[in-house]
Amino acid sequence: MSAAEPSPPYEPCPPDEGHELVPITALVIVGVLALFLLHVLGTLRRRSSHKLLHAVVLGAYTLSYMLVSYTLGLMQHSSCYYDEFPVWAVCLLMLLGGTDNLMACNVNEVDNWKSFHMKHLAKAGLVIYIVSVYGGDVPEYKNPLWAILAVNILQSYVRIKSMRMASKSNLLSKTVKPIADYMEHEKELQLASGERPNPKSMKGYRYVVAGEHRLEKYLKRLEDVETRDRELDDMKFTTVEQIYGCKGRLLGSEGDFRLKDLCLSMALAKMINRRFSGVKLAEADLEETKDFVFKGLLGEDKRHERAFRVIEVELGFLYDLYYTRYPYLYNKARYLAFCLPLVMVILCSWLTSVLFKKKRQDETGSNVPLETTLFLMAVVTFLEAFQLCLHMTSGWFKVALIRSYVNNRGLQKSGCFPHRIIGFLLRLEVLRPWAYRLGQYSLLENCKSTRRPINCLHYMTLSLVDKAKKGHKKGKLVKLSKQLKQAVVDSLIESNGHLTNGVRSLRNNGVHELLSWACDGKVTNTILVWHIATAICKIKLDAAMAKKDCGLSKVASCLSKYCAYIYPSTNRLGAPLSESNKKPLELSKEDRATTTALSELASTMSQYCAYLIAFAPGLLPDHSFDSTSILDRSIEDVSKLLASLKGAKTLEAKCEEWMNMNDTNDRDVRPVIQGVRLARQLTNKIEDVALQWKVLSHFWAEVMLYIAPCEDAQARAHLEVLARGGEFITHLWALLTHAGVLERDHVGPMAAV
């Protein structure tokens, strides 16, 4: 603000006049609408990858500064005013304060917290000026307004401190480095004592749940004493071992670890946070780390359910560490975290009741400014209540309750009133951290897509909307099935942590010598080759199934002609096919159900891996530029090949012609040519159709694990994608990290991690 403050307006504007204040009224309504969008959609953006949702959130977040600045300026320099100006100004300041579940839209903003600090100070000063100048005409507004303004400024302070806490330099010094030093110390003690932690009971796993800011003092204390006491009773921080060692009835019976797993997820989020700073994971090479995943998380009957539930909540905490205020609120001021939204709901309700009372006493009839203000405050009160609900159902609040429960034996007495209240609060749940959806992309089906409306928007918005590349069209999201999670977990257990790019599954199914050639080269090439082959096989299977449904009398004839057509008399090497391979496709009822399930599973994983190449190449082992270039060339190759088959009209017919073409050039290493060659071998050389899809499903489960590990420099891409809805590969990356599988060996197709 300038030193010379503007003069207050000479007189208030009557409610039925003041047409010049219509723009201010409209802008305030838009501001409260933006606040509504940030509260509601800001909560959903971690669950959804929909571009429109993220565009709306980004637009409301980015334009809020300009909107508030311009509107406050109009209020300040208007020739007349409404009595409700102070209420409107406070609503606008609440927009700048944002919401606890949306501190920043991307990671880079967090490190610029000082810029946000200066902007907010300027706007807060201007709002205080407006409340001071215009707030005296209506004494009823004065007390609730100043109280709301004080709490709002405190919330803004919390947001600034939260951004500072999440900044890279502060995280490294206050959180990451202490945990890294502590885990290094724990590793030394375990190696010296020979103690083997128990992954079932979690005894010996001293991962830090909370209190990491006290670790430095704890380590210094251990250096000062000759005998290192391993008892945890006098520790000021909470560990996983303490949580699982609690015998309180509230935390579940033996074998039911849901609430305890919540604290485990918190600890794992802080552990994996070291990878974003390039800090070494000291425990990665310990056998106990591997046991934690293989014998602990995956050591139950429904092993995939617990493992992915823990990882899902962990990534939710990781998202909160960088994009919300919850970490600061519950690490620095646990009671303030709950009190701030509660007090704001009470104060907003107070002001709303004052406005409503004034409306009932108003005898002038229609009072548009007052009615507008009453509506706006009702919306703001609802949003604050919504935020309070999110606080009470958040994992941070529950972990804080569990910590209090574990550390206070009086609360563990079953039947006491606090025990029941804590139990009720721990059962509350609103939204899961992730929507369990997989992106899909089919190269054969979408190679010719252009998406002209998006490209028109690209030019109309001066490149604000990204241009849609040819052939890059997302398929419909599919639900992540239990069968897919189980297949990936089974592949991980079978590998025992030594990941290969698919050759292990080929060897186990007895087709290694036949198909291992398709696993050579870059990971992107391998994925595209097997993706094209899987797509062709799926088209063939669907066609065969459709023909079988036409009737038993027609099936034998149709399938005989069909098989005679798609199975050429010679294979790629020119050797004659066996007579058994020329038989028509015959499937029993059980085989048909098994084949259908395996084909859906393999196709889903295949299209998800292709989706990662097309829309998230930064999460894959190859450089994103290489992956994008290979895909673009493959799109052109597929488009040209499909266009050259002029006799066939449908994709099924074109695939049939592809499969029937003579293939004499073994040196052609283009993914599309190798994909057709692989599809031909799968259908011609493997007689059992169910085995074909068993090979494909096992291969894709292994590949999904193989592409998940990454170097620390690449790990930040997983953090960025969490703010755009998240990806399943991030869950696999986190699971492998906790098993000690951190990086990939680039030696060749037999490389193990």
C-alpha cells in the first residue's frame, strides 16, 4: 500500500441504486465460486486424471490473485459503497488463503513460498484497511468480521509455513536428513546385534511415524552414553514398533491391522521421501527390508489387498506432504489443526445469523446486496464445515488420535467415554486417496486419430491448451481389478525381487527359445512389440468367440475356414506347420472362461503400458524423448501399413491380411513388423489358446514390475504425477522401494534389479 491512504467514500449507496457497483458484486460472486471450486475440486484432483478438472482447479488457483487485487481496488476507489463491503473483502481474502487440502498446484511453487508471502501480506493489509474504513456503519458486523479476519490471517500464516516446510531445503534439513541418519544408525545396530525383526508382528521395525524433528537430539544422546539403551519408553518420537506393540482393543484384534497400517503408511511416506532428495536408503540392502514386503505385507492369504491398501494410503500422505497444509498442522500444532476450521465454522455461522437477522428486520423489501451477502456467507460457512469434515476424516487426524491413544494408557480402557469418541472418529471416512483407475491406449485403434477440436483450442488459446498429437488418443479408463493386482503380486513373489523384462515368465511357460527374441532392445521397443502382438491376438480371439456364439452347427465350418485362412502353411522360418496347428479352435466351457479372463487381463496391462509410453513417458526406464520418438515413428508405420491394405475395410480384416502376409525380412526391427511377427508365432506355434493368453498375461505382469523401479533423479516424476490423479506404476515403484529394489541393471534382457 502507498503511504497516502485513499479517502473513504462520502456516503453509502442505497440498496436499490448503485448500478456502478454491479461489477464489484459480480466479481465477489465469482470469487466465492472460485473458493467453492478450490475446496471441492481441490479434494478430487488427487483421485482424477481428467484434464478438465485440473484445468478448472489451476484456473481458479491462478486467477485468484488477479481477481482479488482488481476487486479490492474497485472497492477502494469506488465513489459510493455498500454496508456489506467489509464482508465481501473478507470473503476475497479467504479465497487467497485457499483451502487446507490445496496448498500448491505443483511442486515448483512450493520453493517460491516467499513470493506468495509478500503477495498475501499486501492483500491482507488492503482488506484490513477496507474493514476499518467501511466496517463502522454496521456495528453488528464488527465483532464477527474482525474475528473471522484474525482466524483467516492465521490460516494464511499456516499456509505460508506449510509451503516453507515442504520446500526442498527445509525438508532436507528438518525431515529427510534426520530420518536418513536415524536409519543408518538402526542399520548399524541391527548388524552389530544380529537381531532379526519380525515382519509379522513388526517387532524390530523402528520406522518413524512422527517426531522426526527430535531424532537429531536422540542420536546425539546415544553418542554421549557408553551403553546404548534400546528401550523406547523415554523416546519422544513414535515408531511403527510401538504402534503394532499396542494391545489396546481399539486398534483391532490380532490379524486386523487396518488402523495400525495407517500409521505404517505414514512412516513409509516419510521413508520414501528420501528418494526425492537423492539421500541413500541405508536399509535397502538389508534382508529385513526384503522380508518386510515379502513376508509381511505380502505374507497373508489376500496379500495383494493389504499391500496395495498400505501403499495407497502412503501415497496419499506423500501427496499431502507437498500439496496440502496437513503436515504442518499435525506436526507443529496438532490441536490447532482441528481448532482452526472448527472456530471458522462457528464464526461464519455467527456472521451468517447476523445477516439473516438483519434481513428479517429489513422493511425496504428487496435488498440485493444484503441477500447476495447472505448467500455468499452461507456458501462460505458450508465450505468451512466441509473442510472441517475433511480434517476429521483425514489420515493425519487419525494418526494423531492413534498416537495419543498409544501413548496414553488411560485412553486404552475399553468402555470409557474418550475411548468411544476416538473409536467413532477413527471409523469416519469420506474419500479414498486414489480412484483405482488405469489409463488405456491402443496403438492399432488410435493411430489415425487427430482430435481437431483440441488442436483448434490450442491455437485459439495461444498454446495454453496442449496440442493433441496424431495418434495420441486416450482410451476409456478401466477399473484396477483384483485379478490384475494379484497377477502382479504373484509375479513379484515368484521373482523374489530379481526382476527381468519378461524372459523369466517365458521360460516358466516353456516358450523362451521361441519368443525371447522379442525381449531385446529398449524397453519402449519391447512394450510396443508385445502390445501390437497382444492387440492382434485379442482381435482374433474376439472374432473366434463371436463366431462360436453363432451356433454349434455353423461353428465347425466357420472356424475351419477361419483357422485355414489365418494359419499359413509355413511359419517365419519356412518350416511346415504341424497338423495339430491346423485344427479348428475348440474350447470347452471352462477353457473359454479362463481364456476370456486371461485375455482381458493381458489386454488391460498391455494397453496400460502403451498408455504410459504415450502420456507418461517420464515414468518409464527409457528417456522420455526416446520413448516419444519411438512411439511417433510406430504410429506413422502402423498408419501406412493399414492404409496399404486397401482390400480390407475393418481392423479385424486388416489384421487377418497382416497375419497372412509373407514375412521374409527378419532384419526389419520396426515394432509394428516385429509385433505382427510375434503375433504370428503366438497363434501358429502355441496350439493351446489358453496357453497363449497365459504366456501373455504372465509376461505383462512381469513387465509392469520391470518398468517400475527408477533412479532417484527420476523419482520426482512420480511425485508430480500424484497431483494429476496418480498412476498404478507409482504404487509398484513404492512397493519395490520398500522391498529394497531401487534401480535397474541395463546390461540386457536378462538384467535383474
